[in-house]
Amino acid sequence: MRSSELPSDLCRLGLRAALAAIMLTVPVACASVLGVHRGGFNMISLEQEWEMRDELRRQVREEYDLLGDSRVTGYVSRIGRRLVAQTELADLPWTFGVVRDDAVNAFNLPGGLVYVNTGLIAQADSLDQLTAVLGHEIAHGVARHGTQLMTRAQGLGVLTSLVLGEDPGQLE
């Protein structure tokens, strides 16, 4: 899908139909869609997660080449915001960005940050495909997978300290 075709595709396919398709297909791809499965221990509160978003956004700006085209970024944001509106985290601020990268990829970071590569947008054959990917990344955010991973890493660090002591190098 070329960026010049985006608005006409949106009108032609109809966002309502795309939203219906995503709500029917994404649960198969990720059981955590819309907070259905929020399993896993998490020591980071929702408030703490959203407090770290400014730092994470700064890191993304430093590490990735973000697309400056407000038309494409706005298009992705509008789709994302409509999907987020159907979740239990709809009242929190979410940010959608586009990374200038040919790889077919997208990612979610804690604090409602969702990024899509230009390569994925270019390879998407329809609005439904782009919407499905955005829905999948939003589902990771709603399920708080990023902070669960952080919690596991913190727990592993504590466990390592308990087992090996403060200076694990002394065991060598």
C-alpha cells in the first residue's frame, strides 16, 4: 500500500468493516487482545508504566528514523486510536508512530507506544492487514507484556543476588 493510496483505501474499504475484521481475527492471533488475558505477575503499576513513556519515546527518537510525513503518521494514528477506544485502556494517551525502515515489522513499548515500519505499510495489501498488525501491537500494550518482561528481569536479578550474593564474580 503506497502512502498516496492511504486515504482512498480508508474510504473505499470503510473503517467500520476493518474494525469488525480486526475484532474477529486478532483474538486468534493473540489471546491477550483487549485485556482478555492479562496473566503474569507485574510489579510495575499502570501509572508507573505511563510515567516512563516520555523516556521511552525519547529513546525511540534517538535510535530510529521516524517518518516525518504527518499524513501517513496521522493515518496510522487514526486507525490505532479507534482500536484503542475499544479497550479498557482507552482513557490513557497512546502514541502511534511510523519508523522509516524497509523491514516488515511493528512494535509496542510500555506506556501506549506503538510503532509501525514503512516496510510493513508498503507490503500491506489492504487496510485490514495494517489494522490487524496495529490491533496485535495494541493487544500487547493492553496486556502489559512489556512491563511483565521488565518484572521478570527484575525478579531474575533479585534471585541471582540471593543465590550468588552481591559479588557473583567471587565464585569464579
